Amino acid sequence: MERSHHFRHPGSLLWRRVTAHWKNQRDNLATVVDWVVMLYIIVPGLLLGGGLYRELWTSPLPGWVQFLPLQAVVGILLLMFSGRVLLFFEEADTLFLRQKREWMKGLMIGGMAYSHAVSMIKGLIISVLALPILVREHEITGTALMTLLAVTVVCAWCANLWTAMIRSRYKGWRKHLMTYVVRWLSFGLLTLLVTFWLQSYVVIWAAVLLLLMLLFFLSRKRLAMQGTFLADAREDAKTRVQLTEKLLVQAVGKPPSIRSKTWFMRKSGRLFKGTAEKRLADAGLKAILRQPESLLLYVQITLVGIPAVWLPPLIIKIIVYAALVLMMSYWLNTRWALFAKAEFMHVLPFTNQQHRAAGIVAVRALLAVPAFLYSLVAGLTLFQGVMGWLAVLALTVLALMVAPSLMSWPVYKEEKRQPQE
């Protein structure tokens, strides 16, 4: 913490903290990056990237560019101009600087200006990379291009400052919900302006003027906010250590969140009734779905598989459908194997045959949703009317009866080899 009497004005303190922030970021990178080695990567990368960028200007654009509407390009630019507002507050400032209101305001004004400048520079770099698409594909040049960039920058500035105020004022789900609402509102406004009035410069520059007035109003309101110093300091600390967190996560992995109670299927009764195998399958199914990583991957594979079955032609569609069903079944069998091999399972009086039978029941139940969705897409795109629905039913039944038993064999085959070795 730097005492205020070491500096003549708030600007010198701001400059000290900005330079300290960048030095800290450089030191963090130096812990995982050898700059001499990086030169051998960066220099060829720049040469290769420069050649590819030149081809975007001189050669025909890739085919996928025509499927990228202007609204999507502008949305990506808005995302690149977005960022957090860093006020350069520290918790120790409550002992000294908080008593000097003018110094606090000076830091806040300087921090907002710094954050806006950083977000603008970052966005302009990405905009330069996107110029071939904007100019050659969408024919936006000259005044239209400058107008588009101006309204995107100012819209992002307003959203950045507004979300920073929300993070300082609110907590929990309200903070996240209001932040998402502000971001989507900014995207919706920008999309509306680009879609209907991009060539009407009067409307666009009027919108820029109104957004600048909104930015000025938000800045004044931010300076007048009371009782948010500790929240501001915590948000600043989170922003400053973002790079460190990313580096640590890549090195040691993200620690799992610990919950005293599960949030999924908390009060569910038995899903299967009857034999011991079904009771074991009930416990295994819930254990798999209650793991956040397994549940997320289960949902992702299911959702990604729908367009993968829908889009290809006839023969490829059938191959993709079969591959997805078998892949999902094999992955679910591996999840079941991890559950069955857990240490606490050794104290339960279940035989290997009961474990395998219970695994087939659990995998079949988990496979029901993706198998039905894949069969629905495949059946209704291959056939029409009643034949399509009959195909859906037949494919679903076939997938559930064959795939779990078939794909459990490789898993249990590996288990048999391990004791022999």
C-alpha cells in the first residue's frame, strides 16, 4: 500500500499502480513461459499469420464466411471490446486514501479511463483481423466502417461500466442475472442498429451521442456510489489475478467444488424396484448424474449429436447415428466401471455378474434420452409420416437393446486382463 503523501496527485499514484499491475502480469507469464523459446514460436507464427492474413485480402475468402452474417461478426467484435473495469483500489486504502475523497475520485476516473482504453485497443486489434470479412464479404468500407466501430466501442463501454456497477452492488444469482441481461441488451441494441440503420449515418451517430451521454451518466453515478469500497477492492483483486488463475488452472486443474448436499435428484426415490442388481443400478445411475463433470459431458454429447445426425446425407447419417450410439454407450460403461471400482463398493456383497447386470441396466436407462433424440432426428429425416415414427421407435428399441450389452464387453474385457497381468 502506497501512502498518499508519497505522491503529489492521484495521477502519480494511478501510474504507480498501473505499472505495478503490468509488472505483475509479466512476472506471472515468466513463471510458465521462456521468452527465448517463445521467440522461436512468435516470429514464425507472425510470419505465417501475416501470410494467411494477406491471402484473406488477395485470394477468395473461405466458403464458411458466406454463412457468417454481419450481425454475428458485430457480435464477436462487441465481445472483443468488452471487459472489466479496473479501478486500482486496494483493501488497505481504507486506512488512508478512503479519507481523501478527491484522491479516491481521481483513482476511479483514471481507472475507468484506463479500462476503456484497454478494451478499445484490444477490440481494435481484433477488428483489424476481421477487416477482410467486413470489407470483402459485407462491403463495409470508409465512413460506414468508422461508424460501425464507433457505435460498437461506445456500446461496449456502457455495458462494461454498467456490469461493473452491478458486480459492486449485488451478489449471488442477482449479480449474474443482471450482468447477462445488460450484455444481451447491448448486443440486441447493436444488432438492431446494424440491421436497420447501418447506412443511415445520422441515426448511428445520434445513437453514439446518446450512448456517450449514457456513459457520462453512468460515470457520475459510479463516482457517487457509497458503501461499495470493499466490494470494489475485491472485484479489482479478482480482475488483477485473472491471468494467474488461468495459469494455475492449466497447471494444477480446477479444484472440485464441495457440497454438503447434492443439488441433482436430492429427494428422488428408487428408480428401479426389484432385484439387487436393479437397486445397485439405481445407486450407480444417480452417482453418475450427480457428478458435475459427467453430467455436463453427458448433456454436451447429447446436444452435439443432434445436428451431427441431422445434417449429413443418407449413408453418412446412418453411420454417424450408429457411431454416436455406440460411443455414448461405451462412455457410459466407463463411467459405470469407475463407480463399480470405487473403494466403498468392495464392502458390498455383490458379485461380478451382478455388477455387470446392474451396469447394463444403468447404462440402458442413461442411454434412453440420447438414443431417443438421435432416433427421432434420424427417423424423421430418413422417412416421412407414419413410417418415420415407426423408424424412430424401431431405432430407439434397437439402440437400447444392443448397444449397452455390446459396448460393455470391451470394458469388462479390460478388467479381466488386468488381474492376469
